[in-house]
Amino acid sequence: MAAARPPRRAAPPRRGAAGTRPRQVGPSDLRERLRRLLWLVPYVARHPGIPIADLAALMSMAPEALIEELDFLLMVGQPPFAPDDCIDVRVEGGRVYVELDQAFQKPPRLTVFEALALAAAAQGMAEGDGGTVARAVGSLEAALPESLLPMYRQLLARFAVARSPGEGETAALLRTAIAERREVALEYWNEGRGELTSRPVRPRALRWAQGHWYLSAFCLTRQGDRSFRVDRIRSASLSRRRFDPLPPEERPPPGEGEPPAPPPRPDGERPRLALRGGSAVRYAEERFGKDAVEREKADRATLTLNGPADAWTISFALSFAGAAEILAPEGLRQEARDRLRKTLARYQR
Amino acid sequence: MGRSIPLERAERLLDLVALFLNAREPLSWADIQEAFPEDYAAGSHEASIRKFERDKADLLEVGIGLVYLQGEEREKDGYVLDRSAYYLPELSLRPDELAVLYAAGSAALAGEAFPFREDLAHALKKIAFAAGDGPGAGRDWARMLAAERAEGGALASRVAELSRAIAARKRVSLRYRSLGRGQVSKRDVDPYGLVYRFGAWILAGHCHLRGGLRHFRVDRILHLHVNAVKPRTPDFEPPSDFRIESIAAAPPWQFGHGDGFEVRLRLSPDLAFLAERTFASGRVLERGRLGVLLGLRVSDGDALLRAVLPLGEGAEIVAPEKLRTRAREVLRDLLERHREVA
């Protein structure tokens, strides 16, 4: 290895000496940079020749900024800074190599806040999935030194992502189906139409957004891509039928963390809701933005929706518990009337 | 022999780490000064010590602790970095566990805000390191970390500030716009915890104005000020039994402030499965041909109506009569309005 080592610059130019004043950095920038570098060196050592673009993506950095950072690393070493005591970073043909002594072979352990943030995120995922989440969080805990555990546990009782009850088992079954490309028969509660439907689907992916899991799948009944909220799946059974890899989705998938949205529709067909009461108006503005809400008074407004499925709109209007009325389209208004009549009948017995 | 000009701080800190990781014995203050003459030996004694102490504190923030060891008899006194506590240990995560952390991490990083988000990104990088070279692993992790939003908005900085205040137990003052009356009020709050639920971050804490535990949606906080006096001394001690989980698990109809009351809710056979989902907080009183009858503890009746009415005829509030009447009135009024010409 020593023979293959390229000749090192006798004395790396000093940043200050070269006339470029070091940028003033605040304490959090400094820590951020330290953590970045203490991870980068061992990662490159473990993945010699990693393309600079891949490394930049992993670091959430622009490639140019990464190259600057690599230059900086050339100056790091162990006093008294003999050439062999310094980290030697090379970029050759767009690939990164590092030679170092054993000291930087691994990154530092997880800090309390690192473990805390990841554990809090993971615990929000699902329950009843055979303990995967609990085991993963357990491994994080095991990676912390004993002395930090009390602080970690105390803090973990203060940060959480809420779970939706009952999603875990379904999500676990769907994960298996996705991995093995097996068809699944869903019994799905269509909230809008107020009915339970049976659908054979070919599952593509599970996405977690705004506190819920969503299944994106190719629906064999509808012959198209559909999205299903996992806590609205009454039952799911794994079939033995396997399917070939699915073609790309018809529409681009939602961004990570975004709930699936139905396709936008032409202006004239957009559902419009009349809102009554200040809190309904403020809620609508908060959720859909001020542009979607046309205020008449502080407590009266019209909300124009950018195209949720018709049936969903009725449920959505009803979730205002009286403060929202469907104005248009007329067909939807009629549908709402039928549903209201049937529901009211339950309360008149 | 050390370098002849003072080093940029990041460089000095990394050099310190390298020095200590390779040290065979504790390093005395004299050893450290000798290694960094321009940094720790050029100024006054006090200034040099302060500089070193500040460097030590910065290293501690990223999880690297230098400790001073009093040597036994013939051993040398000095600072050490415990190598066994420094390195990331083997995590031995199974593929499904990695998948869960991957999913959790990508959702959290892609969201608008998350407590200690920068720390989360570092945690994931370390997990990626530990995960090694599974097929496609590196690429997947890169994609996830790339989803991290570069610039956080107002919500992200609120969540970040509140997270730090919660961890340091510092009091905060809020200007808060409540949804109900739309009024803006000024509140002093001891922040106990943060929870993400129904698409929003909620701060739970002791409200000094109301004299009790209250919840605040972070996106309705108009102005936030964290008590800056004595940042390292906590302003309050949260109740020892405080668990954010209990707030995370509580359904919206348990967020009222009065005493709760008991509600009976019937779900049709088609909807009976919601007894284990949306209404999992309830007790099943009857289960049979007619579906399920649930007993629910409720402190905010309107919030329950908002969950029940969208379910249509498959869900019915059976008791108490007062809430049932309210449901009937809402439905009757809505039906009337939908009969008129829009």
C-alpha cells in the first residue's frame, strides 16, 4: 500500500497563509462541519473510489462545495504534522480516495440527539409489525454509551410522531407483498362512497405522509394506479399469484412525505364549498392557502378545492360538522343530499 | 514541533481528535500546548485555557468527550479520549429494521420540520455507514438524504427552537392565534414536548395564563421567544409522569378541557373494523350481527361529530341524548341547506 501511495505535497499550503481569510463560522456551522468531516473520511475509506457525485448526494452538498471540503481535509492531521500523519485525499477521474491511519476508520458514535431524532421518527411508523420498529430502536439504544441512556430516555418521552392505530399489521403484510411481488386482495372502505369494496391489487410501494401510511398499487378492478390509506383497509390477504415488475406509475409519485393527490381538474368542475363560522374559514385558509378561500365576511367564505375525488369531497364537507355546504357541482350536491337524508334517518328512530 | 500559525477552528478540532485517537498515554496540558504552540501557548495562560475549554465543549457537542484522568502512582496525569466510546459500534441491523429506519428517516427529512433535523441527517449517515454495502444501499441512502429540504421555512425554525427549549427546559413566550376564536394571545409556556399528529406539530406544555397543561399548534404560533437568561440552567422541571406518547395516542375528541363524558357509538358491520382503527381508544360493548357498539370517553363532542358524520349512515351516536340531538340538528340543517338552490 505504501508503494502505491502518490507523493504527498511536502507542505500543504495553509489556508490563512494563501491570503484567503477563513470564513467566520458560528458554533453550529462549526459542529455541523466537524460531524460532516468525521463521517466523510471513514466513509470514503470504506468505499474507495466512490464517485464524487454519489458522495455529494450523500452529504447533501453541491459537488463543488464537496471538493472544497476535500481540499480542506488535506490540512488535517496529527501533530507534529509529518506528511504521513496527515489525511491524504485524492480525487482521480471523478472518484474519491483517501489514505489514513487507523484513527479515522470509523465515524464517531451516535450522539444523544442523533439517536433521539431517529428513534422518535421510527416510533411513529407503525405498531404490531412483529416488533421491527422496537428492535430497530433497541439497536439504536444499544449503540449509545450507558452513561447517556438516562438523558436519551428522558428526552424520548418528550418527542413523538403519532401513530394511526391498527395500521401496523396491514403495513407489514403489504411490505411482504411488495418485496415478493404478490397480489393482494383488499377490502377497502371507500369513505366517499360510504361503501366497502373488494379490490385485487398489485402493490407498488408504501408511503408515509402526514401521519398515515398510503399504499400505492395497480388496481386490477379499475385497471389503473390507485392510492389507498392503510388504516382504511379493513382486511388484506396475500395471494399466491406473483406479478412481473410493474411499469412506471402513470403519474409521477408524490414527493416523499406528501400525501397522494388526485389529478388536477378543469376549473369549471372544481368542487366549491360554502363555509360558515370563523374557525371553519380560518381552518380552510390554513390548510388550502388563502388563494383557495374567498372571504365574504370574517365568518363566511367559499372554498374552491383543487380536485379531490367527488365522493371524498362529501366526507370532507361533513367533517366540518355542519359548517360546510357543497355548492357545486350540482351532481355532488345531490349526492350529498341523499347521504344526509339516509344518515338523518338513523337519528329519527 | 507544531505549526507556526494558528489554525482554523475546524482544522484544530479535527487535529485534536487525531492527536487523541493516536495517543498511547494521557496527554498533559504541556503535551497539548507543545502540539499546538500557536493556538494554546501563544497568548496568556488564561486565554489559552479558555480556548482549549471552548474546543473541548465543541467536541462534546458532537459526542466526543475529552476527560482528565488522575493517574495512579506511576502513571501520567492528563487528558484522554476513550477510544471504545468514540467509535460507532457495530449496529447489526436486520434488513427489515434498516427498512424501517430508512422509511422513517426519509419521511422525517422530507417533511417541513422535524425536531433535531440536522442530527437526524447525521444519524442516518452513520446508519448508512454501519449498513455497509447491501445491493443498491448507497444509492438508496443517497436518494433519501437528497430529499432533505435544504432551507427550512418558518415552521422548521420554530420546531428547531422549541426542540432545543424542551431539551434545555427553558421557558418560552408565545404570541398564539387560536383557531376557535381567532384571537391572538400572549402566553408563557413551560414546553414539555412536541408531537406530530394529523399533519401538524403540536407543542404540549404548562401554560401560565391558563394554569394548566395546554396544546399549541406550532404553525399557529405567530411569535416565539425562548428565555435566554442562563441558557444552561433549566427554568422548570416537567412532571415526572409526563409522556408525550399519551398525547400522541389521544384521539381529537379527548382534547377538550372539561370533564369527559361517555358516548355510545354504533358502527355498522362494514365499519366495525374502525373499532380497531379510528376508534381504537374506545371499549367494545357489543359485537354482533348489527356491527359494534362502542363506549368512548369524550371531552369535545364536536370533535367526535367531525369524525363520525363523514362516515355516513354506517356510524351513529346512540347516547348521550344531548350529543345525539346535536348530530340530528346538524344533519337536518345541512339537509335543508342542500335542498335550497345554491
